[in-house]
Amino acid sequence: MSRTRTRRRHLNLRFAALCLFLIFALAGALVWFLSSRGLPGEDVAVPDYVQQDFLTVNPWSRPGTPLEKIDGVVIHYVGNPDTTAQANRNYFESLSSGEEGTYASSHFVVGLEGEVIQCIPLTEIAYASNTRNADTVAIEVCHPDETGQFSPVTYQRVVELTAWLCRTFGLDPETDVIRHYDVTEKLCPLYYVEHPEAWDAFRADVAAELADQEAGDPA
């Protein structure tokens, strides 16, 4: 009887050791798989109309935190009428001193003439969208006056850029393109919060542009 118990005990120990080995092996494989996937924005080439002028890595406007998933695009307005994309990019850079105690930035800023400056790589988060910083790309948009309405040339560029992002990251303009307002109820982008029909039209224009991009340059 004692020999039988000893044999069973040995079998149980071997089984437990085998289970531990399999658990560690699976955990290692999972870590390897996740690390080998890289970040969604890694090796993504931006369109030719985008000027890359990255902020200095700093705690206030470019923390360097990896953007591990991209589930949406958040549209903002700069809130400073008649200011340029470069001026707003430079404001984000000025925050790096920490003197203002303000956290703020954006992946892209679209200017009054349709110019686009990229401030943050698509592999890093921007301080723009509060609880959605960790899974979205942020676009700040310049506007000519207090209404916050985008000029026609700016509007078209935002549509084009947003559609490109949707295509690149497999997003749906109807559900994955949102306003800052949809995250925090901040009145941003102001005109497109106060005029919901204009926001609906914007998303429809993005969907149409996405279809045109896919038709013109099939993946």
C-alpha cells in the first residue's frame, strides 16, 4: 500500500511540474508574440502633405509613452482664432519647460491654409483627449474666428487626414471618429458641438473620402 501511495505521489509531482512548465512556456510565448507585433503606428509612413516637426520628449507635452492601440481619431479645435499650425505646435513645445504646469499636445495640427504638422509620432500618446489618450490619435484644427468653424481648405484637409488614419488603422468614420466633446463634454471642437448636423456631415465626408482613397489606391 505504501509503495502505491509513493508512486501516486511521484506521479502527482510530475504532473504538477509538467503543468508549471506548460504555464511558463505559454506565458513566454505570449510575451514573445505581443512583443513581436510591435506598435500599430510603427513603420507607418505619413502622407506627403504632412510636415514632421516632433516635440522634444518631456513630461508635459511628449511623455514618450507607447501608443499600444489605436481605436479612434479625436477631433479638436485650437481655441485660438487665426493662429497658425506652427504657432500651436510651438505652444506645445513651450510647455516642456513645466513653467505653466500644463499637460497638452496633439499628434497633428491642421493649419489655416491646409498645412499639417505632426508633433507626436504615431507610436506615442499625445496629451489631448483625457481618458482616450491611450488609444486614439488626436488632431488639433486651426480656425479663423471665434465660431470655431473650419475654413474650406482646412476642412478638406482634416477630412483627408482623418480618412487616411481610418484607412491605415482600420477605423470606421461613423463610430471611431469622435469629438473631444464626446470624451469629456468640453465644447471642442466648438462649432461642431453647437451644430451637430455639421458634425454628422463631417463624418459622412470622411466616409466618402475613405471610399475614394480605397478606390484610388487599393491596398
